[in-house]
Amino acid sequence: MMNALVSQLQTLGHPQRMAVFQLLMRRYPDALPAGEICTVLGLKASTGSDYLSALKSVGLITSQRHATHLHYSIQMTGVEAMAAALLGDCCKGRPDVCSFSTPSALEKTMDPALNVLFVCSANSARSIMAEAILNDIGEDVFTAYSAGSKAGSDINPRVKALLEVKGHDTSKLYSKPLSTFQTTDAPQFDFVFTVCDAAANEACPTWPGQPISAHWGMADPVKATGTQAEINLAFQQAYGVLKNRLTGFVALPMTTLSAISLQREIDQIVRDIPSATKET
């Protein structure tokens, strides 16, 4: 066990191999083609292949073949084993560094509500829809917010129209940058979700309180092409996927699950309710 841990830490000790690992962690449970990984990180194909092989050899990532291409994703059981070996065997399970092992991650934050942040690049469509949906179906348990890594000037007019047809109040919805929530008086978040691949590819800010985070990537309806009916359908589908995922999210027993169990349940939601199509 200790030899495996040493090999994993040595592999992650290289800055660019660590960058590959971090990207795949941010995109989990997505499986990314090697070409996309190299493009995002600015790596040559041969260099990226070497880094991916090294991470796979120590059990931190896995690969699946899609047609003629390999797609890579995090091997979560391997990551969990590494963490257990490091914090359990090596550090003897000290409670001051193993805070994720507490019985419930959220039992002290239930009053008055759990704060949830949805992040995408422009904060004009998917994250705005998620904010509106959760604030309506979350009752008094959740308070939802949204922001963009590269926020534009306003929400997409099709999104606004769709939300109003669905009965959501849009009067307080607007596009805002992530910096809005990085001030000293900003809400402390219990959950942070990225809902677009572009935002998940970027280095995430450090949020106080170590919120549970997940990637719920889905196709951008703003990029839909075709007839007006086909474009409208793309927005309807995006709304439906988000509502179904968030319905499953609010049904989770927040106060009785450990942080690890809660994280697994949240990751499973995106597998059970995939986007109709994925971003490219």
C-alpha cells in the first residue's frame, strides 16, 4: 500500500501531470479525449500521451475506447484509495485534516438554507436556468445563485422567455461574474456546480468552507442551430435536463449522508440524467 502511495505521489509531483489530473477531476465524471486534454492544457500530443499513461499506470485515471480514440476519466476508486492511504495510514486519520469523514457534512449549516452556486462561462443560459429552477423547487432548504467565469452583459432572451413561460420570476435574474461572490460579505456556499465544460476546464477559485462540488456539464442551447423550432427545442431540452437533475438533488437526504456519500449521489445524478448532447 505504501509503495503504491509513493508511486502516485511521485507521479503527481510533476506540475503538468498534476494539471492533467486536476482537469480530469474538475470534469469528473466526464471522459475526455486525449486531444481535448492537450488542447485545454496546451500540451503536445506526444507529451500528453506520456502524462496520461503515467497517471493510468498508478491507478488514478482510466481510459475507454470510443471508435478510434481513447477517452480518459478519473478512476475514483484509485483516488479514494490514495486519499485513504495518505490521511489514514500515513497521517493516522487525524480529525483536523480528515474533516470529510464526519457523519454529516451539512448538519451544521441547515439554518436557514443551503447555498448553491451554479457556474458556467457566460452566465446567460444554463446557470441562470439552474438558479431559477432550484430557487422554486428548493422551497426553504436551498438558496441558489449563479455566476460566470466570463459573464456577459445580460441573460439570453430565449432563456428569459422560457423561464417566464414555465412560471419563474425573472425580475432578479442577471448575468454576473464570479468575483461577485468572492467578497468578504458574499454567501458561503455548501455546493458549487459547473454546468458547462468551458468553466470546468478553468482553474476554480478556492471557496471558503470547502463546499461539495460537481460537474454537471451539458450542451449549450445558445449554440443550437437549425430552424426556430429546433433552436427552441434545444432550450426546452436544457431546461428539462436541469429540472430533472435538480429534482433528484433536492430529494437527497442532506443531513444524514456523509460528505463522501453525498458526493457520490450528486455525481450519480449526472450519469442517470445525461444531457441529450454534449458540448464539443
